[in-house]
Amino acid sequence: MSGKRQAAFLDRRSRRSALITTLAYDYPHGYKVPGHFHEWDQLVYASRGVMTVRTEEGSWVVPAQRAVWIPARIAHEIRMSGGVSMRTLYLRPRLRRDSARGCEVMNVSPLLRELILQACKIPALSRREREHGHLVNMILDQLKTAECVPLQLPEPVDRRSLRVAKTLLNDPSDRRPLEELCEGAGGNKRTIERLFQAETGMTFGKWRQQLRLLHALRLLAEGAKITEVALEAGYSTPSAFISMFRKTLGTTPARYFRNAQ
């Protein structure tokens, strides 16, 4: 992976006039791209499998047929669940003027998907080539209207709330109430609830549900059955898990992954 990425970025002659450079790579289940950052903005698209992007601020889960936007100079690592086909566009800084300051997961329209796949056939899209310019403009237009999806998990900062978060991160199936989770964390239930709201922008209950959803997406990508996923994600029954999944993502797990194919 690193060799191809460096080749795209260290070819100064092609980079000097490039607006977008590209990378196409397939990874096995469990592969981890270690922490790094880029000088250019990055759009990482999963045409197959599920990726988990982690930064100092939290985690973003990227299912198949979705993409994650990673602004320049944000250090991140990426872990693969299931076999992953990754297609990446590196955009010259400030080329996308409407871009977010932080990472975000977005739905990829059929048109944007084809544009990404076409772009990845070209190592560098240059301003000197008219056809390249048209392709770049279409990609930027599609990014303006791309719908963001709530597949991020912010990480709390305070040592007390972080202890509770790490307990659940280590075992998302843990169904103990918050009062019990607070034991040994250095704070009571009310304090932890206040810290989660202030530091993550979510109530503790919402944060816990989001953790379970993202964990479930990774398990489903690995081929786990619904009953197993429900228990591993902390739900007592498959129907309770499916209800949560439908309420959050608008469809059932089976349809969600079938559509992604």
C-alpha cells in the first residue's frame, strides 16, 4: 500500500499540474493501515467491505458504497472488516471549497461511484488535459450534494468519561447500566452523563447505541449472522437489534448490505 501511495505523491512532475491523484487497492480482512496523514484532502471510497477510520477525535465506519472525507493533515488509521476494495482520490488542498473541517461519512450516488472508478484509472488528473478537467468538475459537483450519514463515534476526553467509554469499546455487548459502569471511573452517573454530552455532543445512551451500531456493521461485513451480531452488539433479541438498525439507517441489515452489493 505505502509503495503505491508514495508513487502517487512523490512523482513531482505529475503532481505539479495535478488537481487529483488516485489510488486503487484491495485489502484482506483485518488489515490495518497504520497512522499517517496526507498533505492533500482525501476521499476514501469502499466499493466492497467495511472500513473503520480512526483519528484522535473518534471513529468513522464506512460501509460498502459509502465514502469518508478526510481533510489534509488529519492523522488517521484505517482498519478493514471483510475484504475491502478501496478507491481513493487525493484532492489538491482547497480544491473542494465547501469541504468540512473534520472527517465525515457520505453516501455515494451511482454517478459519483462511476466518476470515482473512472478517475482511479488515471494516476493523476491534470489541469492540462481538458477531459481531466471535466471529470474533476463533475466530481466536485457531486461532492457538493453528497448526503452525510451519522456513522461516527466521537471519543470523550475527560479521564472519567474515557474510562467508561473504553470499557464499552472493549466489550460492546456489555449491558450493565451506567451506574455500574461508573464504579471505578472516578465519577457518578450524573457527572458521566454531563461529560458525555459536553465532550461528544451525544447523550450517553445515544453514544452507546452508536457504538453498538458501528460494531454491528463491522461484524455484518465479516459475514456474522444476525443473531450473533445482535448479541455481540448488546441486544437481547435479533428483533430489537433490527428495530434499532432500521430506525437509524432507514432499512434492515439484510437490505442495507444487499443494496451495497
